[in-house]
Amino acid sequence: MSSQNPDFSRRRLLQGSGAAVAAAFGGPIAALATRIAEASVAPSCQAATASGLIDSPYGPTAPVADLSTGLPLIELPPGFSYKSYGWTGDTMSDGLVTPGAHDGMGVVVSRRVGRSQEIILVRNHERSTSSNAANIVGAGRSSVSKYDTGTTGGVYQIGGNTNLVWRDGNWVGSFASLGGLNRPCAGGATTWGSWLSNEEIRSNNVSSTGKRHGYIFEVPADISVRAANPEPIVAMGRMAHEASALDPETGYWYLTEDQGNANTL
């Protein structure tokens, strides 16, 4: 995963080499730690200032009704419109109910399908635990991969992911793609058509299945072609993950943490 070779692929990320991943993370993280250390002993450093708000180049914004519900959910400039999809409780294409706690998401595929342009988005559902196994994302569907179907302290890990599909700007459908996670908060899109779903928890408790949480999981665009891998990418660390992003020029994968204390870096 050297910065000399920008041809970064899924195989290289998932080949299980902790040393390779450490090499990719070591340089950037070490550099960041150095900058933090330098900042802590440089009292003359001035705090950065936030950029100011500017007027929209498309004109003033105002509440606009959602074309799906009629509700004025967001403000837009004149001439713009929008539709909402995938509300909590809506029935998905696979017959399952859309989970709640919508969170991090990203478009992982944009491709031609015949004469149409199709995009696929993967979305996190930052759900934590429940005493009811039926609340696990993808429950009742053996085709949906699940990391943990056991209990920890009498509760199940119920978070997970759903995939949403549009074609030529028109809604096609949605389906559950990964379940059995705990607080999958954010993540990041890969360059090979998948999403890395990040658990925002680091629990030392062991599930009845012998599994812990606080990992990153890969969710592909098409689970009918390649199911989500229910095993975590252990080499990417176990912590309270937040967002992540791949630099295609270097192959470095940057991770952020939501642990509440930057000094833990």
C-alpha cells in the first residue's frame, strides 16, 4: 500500500495483512500526531477561523414542499425540487421494513444499465441493541449477511445497512444488505463499488456468539452478486469509528474516531 502505487484495490485492502494496513496508516497518523504535539507546545499559534456564509449563487432559498409527501422539509432556491425516499417503516423491495436511525451513507456505484444511468447508495442505520431479535436489520432473510445474531447482556445487536437504487433519476427500490452491527454510524465509499460501514462503539463485552464490536465491515452494491462479508476488517482497528475516506492517489485510508477525547490518538 505504498504511496508509489495508486492502483488501490479491494483485494489489497482485504488480503488480511495487518502490516500492510499499518504501513498505510502509520505515515499519515504519525504525521497528524506530530502536528498535534507541535501545536500543544506552540502558544503563538493562532486559532483557525471558520469561513463566513455567502449568498447562494442560485438565488435566495425558501421552504419547498417535498414532491413525495408534500411536506416543506428543506429550503431550496427558485426552480429546484426534490423527492424523499426510504422513510422509517416503509416497505422495501425485499418485503422488509425500512429500519430507523438513518445515518452515514454514500453513492458507491454510478453505471450504465442498458441505455439508463443507475446509481446505488448504501446507508447506515445507527441502531444499537434490542431485546427482540426481530429488530436486527435483515431479520428473517437468510440472504442478508449478519455479523452478530447473539446477545450481550440479554440484548441483540440490531444495526446495519440498506442499499437504495435509482435509475435515470427515478426510484427503483431498496433492500437490507447487512445486519447484526452495533451503532454503525458512518463510513466511506471505496473505489471498487462498495461501502465500508463503521461501528461507533468499542465494547469489551463478549456476545453469546463470542463476538465483540467496534469494527469496520464491507457492504457491496449488489448483494445478489456478492453478499456483504459478515466478518470485520480486523486490520482496520477496533475502536469507536466514525467516518472514513480513501485517497485514491496514495492508497491511504483515513479513519476518524468518535471517542470523545482527541488525546486518545
